[in-house]
Amino acid sequence: MIGKCGLILGISLGYMPALTLATPVQPVMASSNSDTLFAGQVQQFFHQQYASSGMQVKTIVTTPPVRQPQCLSPQFSLSPNGRTWGNVSVAVNCNGQKSYVQTKVQVSGTYWVAARNVTSGAHLSTADMQQKSGRLDLLPPRAILDSQQALNAVTLRNINIGQPLTLSMLRRPWMVHAGQQVQVQATGSGFNVSSAGKAMNNAAAAETVRVRMPSGQIVNGTVAADGTVSIAI
């Protein structure tokens, strides 16, 4: 039996597609129990948002039933920059009136942990990582769900065996180093000029680097995968 402390919904979904800011929910079959009606509407909303994914999700609505909006066709929305699991606030537009319901979203899926002790400054290889299954909402922020986010990355601190990998533990390898001579490609409308310069900071691929040109001029460019620097004029 569903208690007044919350409604528990079980749905299946996968890794976070783009969120729709305002999604109308089709009317749910009428029920003598308004709590059950609202539960079905919330379940349908999450199903629409994440139908293409494969994670196992259980949603607990913690807003008391007496404060839950009731209408046949509510519009639900999630903040584009908000949390997607854990404590999630869902906006509800019901007959032109906007309110919020609080939910706890429990997500189970796969993530990556250290397969062995890794020292600071190491480049992660496939042998350093192991995939695990469990509750994603209980992991530290920015946990690694895709191994490509961690492969060949450089560790910023020591990581213990079994510890979940997070983006804050890693950085991408530098493609250019401060003081290194780099090739600069300047492109514009109808021209392409190449010249050498000296990098003034470390930078990974796709990051911005400052380069001092032979004339003494300092320019900002983007590091390519081969270590060259591209400047658009």
C-alpha cells in the first residue's frame, strides 16, 4: 500500500538524453484514488523523457499527497541544468498554475572504478579500469559512466582499487606544453598562413593555448589532435 510519505514508481530508462523543458502528459485513466492518478502521470512523464535508455529507475515522490497538483493533463518539466537523479525537483503546470513536487530518483546502471591502485600522474589504461553495476545516484558527482572519458587520461591524485572514477580525478593529456615550439595555422577568407610560435601554457586537444609569435605578438588558438594550433582570423 502506498503511504502518505511518498509514492514509489518503477520505470526503466537509460543514460540521460536531452531533457524536454515542458512535456504535456496525456490524460491517465481515471481512478478513485487521486494519489494513484498523480503517480501514473509522473511515471508517464519520466517514461517519455528516458524511454530510449536502459537504466533501472525508481522514483519516490516525497511531496505529501495534499500538496500534489491534480488535473487531467499536467505539464511536467525539469531544469536543463538541474540534477537528473538523487533529489530532483519537478515543475508541474496544472490548469495554468505552476508548482513543484519533490522526488527522489534512484538510478541503477554501470559505471567505472579503479581496477588497481593508481598513482598520481599515471595515464589510465584499460587495465586500470573495471566496470561495476549499482546505484548511480549514490556515486560522487561527475562519475565516469563511459570508459572513453577516462581512457588515456592523467590522474590528478592517487586512486585506490575499487574507488569510483570521476572527472574531477582526471585531466586530458597535454598536447602542448608551456615553452614548446608549436606550428600555428592561421586561416581566414581565402588564405591560410603557417608560422611557428612558442606556447605559453599547457593545453590538451580542443583547449585554448596562448602563443607568442616571432614578432612578439601573443595570439590565442585552439590545439588540434596533432598538436598544431589553429587560429581563425
